[in-house]
Amino acid sequence: MKILVLNGSPKGEKSDTLHITRAFLEGMRDAAPQEVHIIHVIDRQIEYCSGCFSCMRNGGNCIHEDDMKAILEEILESELLLFSFPLYCYGMPAPLKALLDRTLPLSSMAMRKVGDRYEHLDQADFSHLKYLMICGCGFPNSRQNFEPAIMQFKLCFPCEHTILTVPESPMFNAPEAAVVTGPRLALVRRAGRQYAETGEIDAALLSEISSPIIPEEQYAAIVNGGV
């Protein structure tokens, strides 16, 4: 499978969440060879969308001349689009949101009603794409935390999407926490293999991955003690 990873962390290679993503990709490779390209969004020149909608009226040509044109071409050539990012203010970091905004050239101004909502008609064929979101955060809880990012992802990609959320993710960059993060990464790796083999991840496994690595109160006490 041809996989494009969009690492939305401003930390680039040092991203906490990228540890989780790499374990998932290792699991996919356990099942079959994978062609993986990781883009560290923070290192790319991506201008903010100006909202002029020129791209949606003129066949997808944006007024900005930056790295986004090549990224869009790579998106369309991929089979799996993997968004890897830490939770910032209950959503994705600004560099990744800027990239997502600039995917407008893939759609036209024309719209249609699908179920209870409206969607823009496509200007490009991306019906072959699957979408995966891997999101980590520094809080110890999953509920009342990831919901806004999850809802945005589902609305942007209503079909063929899979979502993994992991609280307490800064622990993955702490070598002294390996005794507890190692087993969690093993679960993520199992999820990657399962996804590569079936296109899905068992709900029970997803629930286990999204649970706190250590008890919430213990994690909060460790974090507070370091402030």
C-alpha cells in the first residue's frame, strides 16, 4: 500500500505522537510490504488559504505558489492518507490545519446533498483513498478531550476513515517510561497489522489503545510535580 503520512506536530521528528504512528506502520509492515513517505508539515512552505475560492472555480489552480501543489499530487497518488498529530486546543496544530484548508483545489464550488448535509463535488478523483487519524495528547483522559478533533476528521472524511487516540502521549518520549509505553506500542503495532490485513481495527483493541497508560491521577501527579 502506498501510504502518505502527514506529521502535523511542530516538533517534527521529535513528535510524541510519531512514536505511536511508527509503531502502527511497523504493524502494517508485519502484514505486508508498505511504501511509506512521511511529510513533516512544519518543514514545508504552505501559505494560509485566502478563501478566494479561485481553485474551486478554475480547475484546481491555487493563487499561492508553494509546496502545496506537489503535496496535493502526492495525496492523489497515495492509497492511505495518515494524519499524525498531537492535540492542540482540542484540534489539530495550525500547520496541519493550514494544509487541510489548502485541499480545497480537490473540490469544486458545486454541491450536492448527501444524507442530512451538503458536500462539494470533486474536481479530482480520490475515491481510492482511505484515511487514518492518529492523535496523541498530554492529558490523561480520552473523554471530553478528543471529540472535537474526531468530529472534524469524520466530517472531512466521512468514508473509509479510521481513528486512533492515545492520551498521556508525552510518555513515549521518556525513556524511563518504556516499561509501560512498550506494551502500549505493542498494542498499536497489533492494530497496524490488523488494519493492513482487514482494513479495520477491532473496537476492543481501539478502546484499549485509547485508555490511560498509567492511572490518570498518577500521571497528573507526575506532570504536576515537574512543573
